[in-house]
Amino acid sequence: MSAIRSSTHWGSVFLFLGPALGAIGVFFFIPVIAAFFMSFTDFDIYSLGNWDFARFVGFANYQKLMENPVFWQALKNTFYFVLVGGPLSIAVSLMAAMMLNSPLTKLRSMFRVVYFLPVVTTLVAVAVIWRYIYHPKFGLLNYGLSFLDISPVDWLGDPFWAMPSLIIMAVWKNFGYNMIIFIAGLQNIPKDLYESAMLEGANPWQQFRYITLPMLAPTTVFITLMTIIGYFQFFAEPYVMTQGGPLNETLSIVLYMYQEGFRWWNMGFSAAIAFVLFIIIFIATAIQLRLQKEGSH
């Protein structure tokens, strides 16, 4: 009887999970495997019509990638965006969450909605607004700086300021999502801990350092991983705002992959870029998890 119940149980499991697993296999695993094999070929626009034109080239695409200065420029830009924009986004999210979780903050629900609105706003609309803000002649930012007798800055046309400008826009657009998660984590911290700390004379900084941060560790790890993975796939901001310019200073790995694959139709080379990016994200995630595991002991 137990064997019959066990087989019935697994039959029910596959009955309910089968459609979802099938869809994942068809629309995720099969394309990934096909792209992996494509990265070892010279698949291009001619191969789309006739696969006989695709030739196996081994690791030639990866070797070409390692020798390409544009790839290293895109890789440097991507790491710049991740290492500067990631921590900044997490810090802003945490500060906003702590402010909205404070009992002294009035109209908390309204502020949560306002801060979350950029997350659900289409990037095209956001880009139009921010391009106007960054406009070198008519932008609101330069207009505000004029009151401080600061000369206008070409925010998106200056190689030095272009990437910081995109980072600021990305932080503003994305911090609301992490903020909601941080608020959920803050609300799970027992209030008794803060009351005991205040009785012992702990100031707000000590409460934050010895209670809030340790108790938020699991939440922070999750947000950090999601932020790193998302920021390594930095694409929409430079694609809409700068097209990778000026002088490739905002060209990201994903934008470079898109240009090679869908502008120049070097599909095999583009697939190689995608799997190099996958390896980088995998290593970065593994390092983060290892550091967190060592810090918990």
C-alpha cells in the first residue's frame, strides 16, 4: 500500500509540475544549451537562413574576445557600475527603509508608494525625464548649479560624468524595490531588543550596529546578491541614454553583446560574450556566499 501511495504521490507531483517544468525546459534550458554550442561557431546572419554556413571554430570566439580592447573597456565599465552603483543602491534602500519604518514618520504608506513608483515606471519614460534633467543647456540640474555659480556640465556627453550620471539614475529607479524588502526585514526584528539596548544606554548608532545590521544579515545577503546579478546585466540605461558613449565610457557587457549580436549579427561571438558574463556573475555570487558563510561562523 505504501508503494502505491508513493507512486500516486509522485504522479501528482509530476502532474502539477510537469507543465511548468516543460515550459522552463523549452523556453530556457534548450535556448541556453543552443547558445552554448553557438558560441563555438561563427554563426552569423547568413547562418540564420542556412545552418550549413555555420562553421565550428572551437575557442576562437573566446580568444578573439580576450584580445578585444572594446570587451575589456565594457568589462571595466560594468565593474565600475556594479562596485559603485550596487553599494550605493543598497545604502539608499536601507536608509529609506529605516526612515519609513520609524514610528516618527507620518504618512508612511504614502511615502512607500511614492518611493516605489520609479520601480514600476517604464524606463523609456524615466529616460526622457532624466535626459531633460541632465541636458547641458536646459536641464534642471545645471539650472540648479547656476545658483552656485557652477558652470554647466555636459553630464551625458562628458566621459568623466557619463557613468556617474547613469549610476544616479539607476539608483533612483531601483532603490524602491530593495527598500520594501528591507522594511519587511526591519519589521521582523523584535522590539524588545531595542528596548533592552536603550535601558543599557545604547545610542542610536550602537543599536544600528549591534542589533539592526546583524538581524538584517539574511535580508542584506539576498538584496546584495539580487543587486549584483541585476547590475552586472546593466543594459537599458546606456542603451536608452547614451548608446554606450561617449568614447565607450558607458558601454556595458550586455550592451556590447547586444551590439555584436543584433547590430552586426555576429551571433556566435555574441553568445561567447554571454557565457563569459555568466561565469563572472557565477564567481561573484559564489564569493559573496562564501564570505557570508565565513562571517556567520
